[in-house]
Amino acid sequence: MWVRADVVRVVGLAAVAAAVLWFDGVAVALMLLVLGGLMVPRALRIGPRLDVAYGVALLVAAWSGVLDFYRDLVWWDLVVHAVVTGLVAAVSLGALVRLGAVRDPDDADLRAHRLGVALVTVAVGLGLSVVWEIAEWLGHTYVDPAIYVTETDTLGDLLAGGLGSLVAGAALIGRQGDRTDG
């Protein structure tokens, strides 16, 4: 399964090349951001299933923006925000475990600890959603006014991200041993 995760990273590198060859600077910057994000699970030794799901989701989200899927399929933005934010929150929880800031969800033997894992995952997901929405606003204001930003879009994205993070938190406490390799 690690090979699949590394293949996703190679696809990320190819996405940067494609953006350079056929798209604008915003697309190149986005694909470079995604490529950096694809390296995070490997550096953290996140389990391969989560690594692959996270990487594919980041690539789908980025290409959806570059190819205007969000504009053409208005509901797609909410789906992507839910899925990607949940996966980013799960990977971020893995980073917090590696830093020793929180206990590993695999150690969730007490009901209170399991609840804590879910709450921290939701909090991280919501916090990162806010950072993303601020970045979207900055991009719209200072880089490209075509970046879609409205109050309704922002609130919907935050809600979807929170729900995705809740699902991720529940999944993290519902299974054993898939997030890290030790």
C-alpha cells in the first residue's frame, strides 16, 4: 500500500508539470501547495490507507478548482470541503500525536479519551477550515478576483468541513492501527 501512496505523490509532481505547461500561475501555485501537502503523511509516517485517501482527495480538490468543477457543479464544493477537511484533520491529528501534544487514538480505551479524540479532530478541522477560507478571501482580494468568495459559500464550506471532521474523528476512534506505522 505504501507504493500506492508514493504513486499519488508522483502524480502530484506530474500535476505541477501539467500546471506549468498548460495553466496559469495560480494553478501552478495551487499544485505546488498540493505537492507539499502530499509529502506530509510520508514525513509523519501516517498509515498508507489514510495517506492514499488524503493524497487523492487533495489532487481531486485542486484539479476541481483548476478545471472549474466548483463553478459547474455547485454542490461539489461542499462534498470536497467535507471529504478533504476530514482527511486533513485526521492527518493533522497524526501530526499532533507525533509531536506528543495528544495521545494516539489507538490508546482510546476510555470513553472520555475517545470523545476527546473526536472533539480535537473537529476542532482542528474547523480551525484549518477557517485558515483556508481566509486564504481564499486573500486570494480573491489580492491575487485573482475570479476566486469565488461569498458569505454563503464561506459558511457552507465551514459547515461541510466541520461535518467532515466529525466523521473523521468518529472513524479515528472506530478503527485501530491504520494511522501510523509505529
